[in-house]
Amino acid sequence: MERPQPSMSEYDYQYGKFAVRVREIQCKSALTPTCGFLGLSYTHTLNPYNGCLFGNGGCGIYCYAQKVYPAISKHPGEGWGSWVDVKVNAAEVLRSDLGKARRKGEVIIYMSSITDPFQPLESRYGISKACLLEMDRQPPDALVLQTRSPSVIEVFGLLKRISNKGTNLSLNITIETDDEEMRKRLMPVNPGIQSRLELCRSARSQGIFTQVTVSPMLPSNPKRFAELLDAVADRVIVDTFFLGDGSKGSRSVHLPVYEMLNEMGEGRLFEPIAHQELLETFRQVLGEERVLLSRYGFNTLD
């Protein structure tokens, strides 16, 4: 994975009560060859940003990237969510990268693996949209777009165009729980659950293949959660702290979510079979073929 290049400019961006250091940088590459968790199916990942505004007061409580990224970051000691690098030339570089990758074979892209491509800064910079425009010009064989942000609705037309050109396209929306009070307690800055459910409903109604990623699964009412997702998702992928962080949970137990959930009496969610009840309930309600698990689920593209 590439190191951030020197900043073009830096400034503080106020996101809620958090001040975030934003650096505009030039990247040398846009596509990164995959390995590990995503290596079963994808050829490349695409991260228009390094770091994520949702980190502070949001999904940063469990995001595995903060346990991987510091080793290659030029921002040691800066907390996850307190900085974002904006790859201002990502779309331009992607144009060249796509051509090179296409000449070597299939191009199957996961967007994004260590950031949310539609985090709030996207409304200012439009880097992710610009990258999608490049993919509209040079369609990959497959594209999975992963986000939790309702602002992705602004590119639905673009996603449909890419799909209509033969790209196997999926929109993945993260919804970790059906419990809005739980969401507010653990991740107050993240988009509300209802807004994400409505996003899924809208995408599906427009013919965009829509997957909900319950990743990682947080405390929920399994039956109610299943019924909510049955109405809005083509498919659901369940993941857990043990299965999903790439180290059998050893990264997750050093993140804030571990202490938070244990204080709530929910330490069972870190166990190897934590998913059993939720998975069985989901499959009873949605059907076996619509509910997948962890790494295999994320790497299933048909």
C-alpha cells in the first residue's frame, strides 16, 4: 500500500464537535493489488481518501484499519478520525491505472477498504464521484462500492450506467444493528439506521444490486433486524469481530468497542460463534441464498 505523498495544503475541518486535520495530497497510484481478506475475488482496492471522518464518534470504535494503517502512515500518534488525506489527483491517476490493469487481465475493484468513499468530505471534493466517472469510461469487470453514507444516492445514475456497460456492480451498505438507540450510544456521528434502510430501498428500487453488510454485528433483535433487511436488500453479509478483523479478533480486543460492549454485558460478540443465532434467524427469514458469512460473503460476486 502506498504512503501518503507530501501535502499540497492543510486545514482544520470541523465535523460536529471534532476538529479534523485535512491534507490535500498527490497519490502515485489509485489501484492497490489485493491480498488477505479480499484476495479471494478482487484484483484491486480503490481508496480515494486515507483516513475517515466517521472515525471519531463513529465506526472508528471498531474499524480494523487503525490497527493496520499506522505502520504505513505518515501520521503516527494522530488518532483515527482526527485526520484525512484527500487524494486530489486520484481520478486522473485511476485513468492510467485502469488501462494498465485491463491489459493484464480482469479488473475487479473493491471501493473502499480503509475509508468510506462517501464520507462527508466527498461533498466538498467529489473524488469518489470523479473515480466512478473514470470507471464509466473504462468499466471494470466488477465493482463493489462499500459505504454507510446516504449521500451515495447522488451517484445512483452513474452506478446504473456503469452496470449497464457490463460491470458486475454491487452497492454494499453497512448497517451493524437495528437498534437506533444502540447506534446513538456507540456511534453518534454515523448516519441513522432508518436513513440507511431508506437508502437501500431506493437503490434496490432503481435496479442497483444492494447488499447490507452487518459488519461487524452489534447487539440487535435478530427477528426484527431480519424482517427490516428482507424488505430492502437483495442480499445480506454477516460478519463478526472474530471472523472479520483478519486476526481472529486479536485486533478488535484492543479497540474501544471491546470495552464498550463488555461494559454493556455484550462481550459474547467477540466469541468465535457469536454469529450463530443472527445467521440462523436471517436465513429463516430471508432464505439461505440471500445470507452469506464473513470473508466468503464479501468475496461472493455473482
